[in-house]
Amino acid sequence: MAKTRVQKSEMFRDLELKLDGAKSVVFARFDGMGAADSREFKRKLKSEASECYVAKKTLLAKALKSKGMPEFDAKSINGQLAVIFGYGDEVTPAKVTNDFIKSTEGKLEFAGGILEGKLLSKIEVDALAKLPSKQELYARLVGSMNAPVSGFANVLAGNLRGFVRVLSAVAEKKSA
């Protein structure tokens, strides 16, 4: 059933609000995805402070243009287009979508995205999805910063252990 002008204007305003609040946006083409898969995907996104929205391609293009965001050629994409908004971590929408792509065997695929006002190709979004999470990067950073200190402490402890061994060997030799 065709949407009325009022419904379209509400959808347009809704898209604009979502674009304003999103840290990153992922576009995904989906075909043959059932209701159960769709609910599961939306549930996973919601748990990660993200949201999936299916909009008309013309409304999406107008909303992006009104926000001064890069032009995304949505009309060239065959099939339906899902717009995944990430409100928390910038990488999370791409990661969750990538996990879902693997589990549904091609019912969903990347079509592009927007990060920090820059249009991303589907290859770039795929690369973004394979990045480690912020928490993992923080852990790596802390580990890298801690490595010299722990290495220095082990060197000092090694000297003390060597000294203690020498003293125990001397004490053993004198007692024998």
C-alpha cells in the first residue's frame, strides 16, 4: 500500500533524527530474510545500542542530502535496503551486521556506510567490521604500556634470585 504524504514526512523527520544521533551508519541490502531472522537481528542490534531501520531509498537520499552527508546512491542497489544506526561504539553496527551475515548465509550483505561524515564503500565497511572492539584495543594498549615495566621488574627479580641462589650455594657448601 502506498504511503501518504504525511506518513512520508514523518518517516523523513524520523530519518533525520536518527542520522543526527548516530555515530555511524551502515547500509545493508537484504533479500529473503524472514520475520524470525529480522527480529533476531534487531534484538542483537538493540542490545549493542544500535538500530535497524528500513526506509524508502528516495527518502533516505533526501534525508542524507538535508543533513549535508555524502550522497549515497541507494537507487542503484537492488532489493530492500536496511539502514543500521550505531549510537554507541562506531564499529558495533558493522560487527553485528557482519556476524549476522555469516550466520544467515547471504540473506544480508553490506552496501556501504557512513563514518565521521565520510561515505564508506562496502569493502571499507567489511574491513571496519573486522577491526577489534574498543575494549580489546584498550586492553592491547594497556598491555603494551605495561610490558616494559613488567620486563624491568622481572630483570630486577632475576638478579635477586641469582644472588639468593649464590648465597644458598655458599651456605650449603659451608655446611657440608
